[in-house]
Amino acid sequence: MNFSLEISPKTDLDTLPALKDVYITMLPGGDYKETAEQATNLAKKGFYPIPHFPARSIENDAQLKEYVSRCNDAGVKQALVI
């Protein structure tokens, strides 16, 4: 059976079950840098990170470009744009 999981930027990755797709939430007031960092950590452990890109939480084009760049550098191949 295939399934995915959603975590927060502060989730302890050592507690995750053996799966591949892991969504990383970015709640209102959250920091995109923390979400991108968690994506990096997940990729290093062999997971497929899928960070959230919530339109309401991204303040401007510069922030969006930095967020995309950080995720790209982490090896992110998918994102959830909401």
C-alpha cells in the first residue's frame, strides 16, 4: 500500500515510518526557511519532500524566489501549491 504523510518543520524525522512522500506544512505565520530546511533534511534521509507553498504566507516575489531556490537546492521535485 502506498501512502504519504504530512509533518511540520519541527517534526523529529527519526520518528517517521518507512515511506517516501512526506508533505511539509507551512501554517499561517510559519517561516518558509524552516519548511525548506526540513525539506533538505528529509531529502538527505532518502525521503521525497513535498513542501507547501501557501499563497497567503508568501509576502512578495523575492521571498517566493528564495523559497523556490532553497527547495530546488534541497532536491525537491514536487510542491503543494495552495
